[in-house]
Amino acid sequence: MTPNATEKRVLTAINERREVINDAIDIELPLAEPQRLYEASRYLLEAGGKRLRPTVTLLVGEALADEDTAAFEYRAFPTCSGGEVDLMRAAVAIEIIQSFTLIHDDIMDDDDLRRGVKSVHNQYDTETAILAGDTLYSKAFEIMADVGGDPTNTLEVMRRLSSACTKICEGQSLDVAFESRDDLTPEEYLEMVERKTAVLYGAAAAVPALLVDADDDIVEAMYNYGVESGKAFQIQDDVLDLTVPSEELGKQRGSDLVENKETLITLHARQQGVDVDGLLSDSTVETVTEAEIDAAVKTLEDAGSIDYARDMAEELTAQSKKRLEVLPDNEASDLLADLAEYLISRGY
Amino acid sequence: MTPNATEKRVLTAINERREVINDAIDIELPLAEPQRLYEASRYLLEAGGKRLRPTVTLLVGEALADEDTAAFEYRAFPTCSGGEVDLMRAAVAIEIIQSFTLIHDDIMDDDDLRRGVKSVHNQYDTETAILAGDTLYSKAFEIMADVGGDPTNTLEVMRRLSSACTKICEGQSLDVAFESRDDLTPEEYLEMVERKTAVLYGAAAAVPALLVDADDDIVEAMYNYGVESGKAFQIQDDVLDLTVPSEELGKQRGSDLVENKETLITLHARQQGVDVDGLLSDSTVETVTEAEIDAAVKTLEDAGSIDYARDMAEELTAQSKKRLEVLPDNEASDLLADLAEYLISRGY
């Protein structure tokens, strides 16, 4: 299968599941009273998003169910022990947690745009955005608590979900603290990425395994699959910012560099003695030229820093795919492998 | 027993339990990494607080255990079905949720002071305060998930805790929305108070009953005890603001009125045709005189509005005490009755 055919297949799988996930979000998070609060809570979810994390949740469930059916009953999903669980609620809860973190992160980072629309605090106000995030937080736990099945499993899921949320907060706190650090190491950066981004992918993959009562080694393998592919995803983001043309990126290529955002690439370059701060020191996102960016990228390439990040993303992806060996060999497990590849091969 | 002796007894009970609750908070919420995040998360908890909600949690457990012991093993608390549960973790989780709501509310209301110290966003910054609140939120769920005992009970506790958190967000949203409403009714105000304040008291009382495996009617009675006494507590706050001398209040008497804060008292007065907005229209907290406040209070008294609120608080307290009839007759259940009285008899 050519890379292009793989990408097509995984995009089709994502698109199909996005439809049903979106329908389920409407059901699980209705426009309740007070209306303004729920409008603000739903605003970002309605603005779009690929639903990658809930898709991982559904696919892990499908792979473990190992049934040859195109139309899974996600709401009454078969468990290994012969029971039923509402896998769709679990998927929706994961996506709602993701949405909550975006809303609060955008306030903290003062980002005006998200998913092509205004961020929630920009569209409404900071007070409403704080409260919308808080509401999504508790709704996610409410939704997850009612997936049915074995209470012991659901409780373990709640434990892991809350632990993941704590780590996300810690990761965001590290991210903010790192802005004023000039002695950051790649290892510290990776630790931040793991907590801020990757643990929720880990939860997205481990939760369905727990809910369908899979063996502990499968649960742990799925968690590691999620964490590793989530880390690769974030590292690849740094690479894409430098290597993908601005038209495809949808924003100025090299903007991380212009804005002095520390990435795995710049941290590696510093360790190689590159004067990273001097690379585009006089430029802004508005004034920087393609030639200046080309020169900066060339310096980073010569230092081996872009290859360093790309290699790490590929290595993590290969590791994550090996985790899938515990799964039955079927279409869903193949799609999980393709999805991991897609996370580092996609355009922006 | 004179009112004074009752108050003394309940204060002793609160103080004794506060010590052990504070020790447990230190254990369950250690100063982890990133240190600044956990410092900010612990800041308000360290600043003080009576620990009324976790005290309710412990007392309901003690009443149901019905054992004559001065030193309860809260960490290995006996359940009705012969098992054990860590009641102290449950109490700590409830207090942490309370602390989370205070931190985010202070940002939204732009309050600079809390518990006699700077509010978290004032001491640190808004970003840190948002994240500290979020961290407490997930830590509370993490702590609650590990109370042990029957997983079915713990899962039901997690369900109720997340549902309570959603209602708290809805209540805060209503509170903000009400600021721009001029047609608010006392009923709407009470609904807001129930969600914003009272449901967490309800959870504080229902959670221990659930965890020790009490019958459903006891769980519901405890929930209603908490909600009703919590509502009474909030209504009494409005009364105290007008009737307790400034020295005792620790702030200017009548400040709610000066700041045009709508309360049950003003809403009732409006319904009686009182020109509430004209009462202290030219005053600020700094310039208002005792004579002006006396005159305003006299107008509200003549309209029956202060008695209306006081009667409602007393009625709710009487109702809440009746809920305790399902409990065994012992020292702890007596203390729960005293505590309900204390909530409306206390100074500020």
C-alpha cells in the first residue's frame, strides 16, 4: 500500500467515525440551562476538530471486539466477559476533556483563534470561558461514570481519567514555566509534551481496553500506544512548522522560530552550539522573508536538529505500532497502525 | 442547653475535626512538582477555613457507624456490610472541590481577598489560578476514586460528585447572569443558591452515607439535610450582612446593599414595592454612615423582608434537622443538628 493509499484509508475511517461522534456529542452535551453557559461550552466542539482521540477510543474497542461488522453498536458494545458497555459515551467524554483543556489553555496563552474561529474567551469573555471549561470538565466525568458495564472497570477508568487530567495541568504548568527558562533540556521538553498532550491519547486508548475487560497487559500496551503516538504527533508538529510551505500550513512557516518558541529542534540545536536566538532575531511573523527562513532552517538542518526531531517522531511511532501486536489482527488494529503513521505524515 | 452551650459544643467538634482534616489535606495534596503549581493549589487551603463540609462528611459517617468512640479510625472506617472505607479521603476531596470553586469564583468576580489573605489570582496570576483550580478539580476526583470499599458505591459517589460540580458551575453562571437582570424572583435566587452553594453540602452529607453502604432513603435524607442547611447558611449570610455590627462582621455592615448586590431580602422588598435601588444610591462602602444603613435596614424591616429571609433560613434549618431522624440517636447525629443551627446562628 502506498503512503497515499494508507492516508486515504485512515482519513475515511476518521471521517466515518467523526460523524457518529458528533451526533453523540449533541446527545451527551445538550444545550441545557443556563443556555449561555452551555452555548459557550459547546462552541469549540461545534467549531470542528478531527475527533482523533475519540476515534482512537472507538478503534481500540473495535479491534478488541474483533468482529467483522461495518456498523458497530457503540452504545451496547460487547465486553470480553459477555457484558455490554457504552463505548460512545467514553469516546465523547475523552473529546470533552480535550475541549476543556483547549478553552483554558487559550485563556492562559491569550490565543485569539482556535479551529479557525475565535477562542471561547475571545468570543464570549474570560469569566464565561473559565466556567465553560469547568462545566465540560465535570460533564466529562458525569458522562464517563455512566458507561455501564462492570463498576470496577468504570471506577478504574475514572481514576485514570482524573490522573490524566492532573498530568495535563502539570504539563501546561511546565510549558508556561519553560518560557522563562534558558537551560531547558530536550528531556524536560519531552516530559512536558508527555503530560500536556500525550497522556490524553494514552487514556483514549487505554479506556476502551479497560471497559471491555481486556487483560492488564493489553490495557498497558494500549496506554503506551497512545502516549507514544501522542508524543510523536507533537514532535512532528515542530518539524512541520519548519518544513511545510506556508500555504499548506495555513500560517507562516517558521512562526515558532520567529516567536522564539522553544521546541525539541531548537533545544537540540542549542546543545550543538547553534545561536538559536540569533537566527531570526530581527524578524516578526509579518516581516520575515522566505529566504530568511530558508537560511535558518538550513542552519538547523546542518546541526542535525531537524533530523533529530524527525527521527525521534519516527522512532516513537514505530514503538507505538509495536504495542499493537497484543491486539487481534483485524481492520481496526490495522487502522490504529495507520493512524499512528498519519499523525506524523499529515500536513498541518 | 442554652444556645451558647450548643454553639460551644459544635465549635469544639468542628475544631477537633479540623485538625485531623488539615493533616489529611497535607498528605493527600502534597507539594509535588511542578512546585509553583502545587503551591498555588494549596495556598488557599493553607490560608484557613472552618472545614465545615468535610466535618459534615465525617459526622454523617460517625452517626451511621453508631459506635461510642472518641477516636474514629477515619482511614479504615467500618461500612454497614462489614467492609472498610477511607472516609477521610472522601472528606478531603469535598474540601478540595470547595477550594477549587473559590479560586475560580474569585477570578470571575475579581475578588482580591479571601480568608483574610490575597486571592490566588491576586497572589500569583490569573493563568496560575486557573490552572491551580483545574488541578484541584482533578485531584479531588483522583482522591475520591481511591476511598476503597465497594466499587459500586465509589462509582456512585463519583457520579454524584461530578453532577454536583456541574450544578456549581450552573449556579455560578446564573449568579453572574443575574447581575444584569432587573426582574429576578426570590425563587430564581433560591435556585441559584441551591446550585452554587447547597449541592456541595448535599454531597458532603450524602457521600459518607453512600460509602458506608447505608440504605437509599438514608442517602437521600442526608443529601437533603446538606442541601437545606446549605441554603439556610447562604440566606443567613444575607441577613447577617445587615444585622451584625461591622466590627463583628469584619467588613462594613450593609455592604451588599451599598454594592447593589441582589439578595433574598432585596428581592422580597422589591416585590413589596420598596425602591431598593434608591435606599443607599449615593453611598459607597467608604462613605456610607451607620445612620444611613440603620435607615435602610429599617425600611427593609418594615417591609417584612428581613423577617422573610430569617424565617426562610429557620424553616430550612428545621427541615434539615428533621432529615436527621433516619440516623441513630447518638452524639454525632446530635452534632449534625447543632451544626445546622450553628450555620444560621453564627456571627460572620
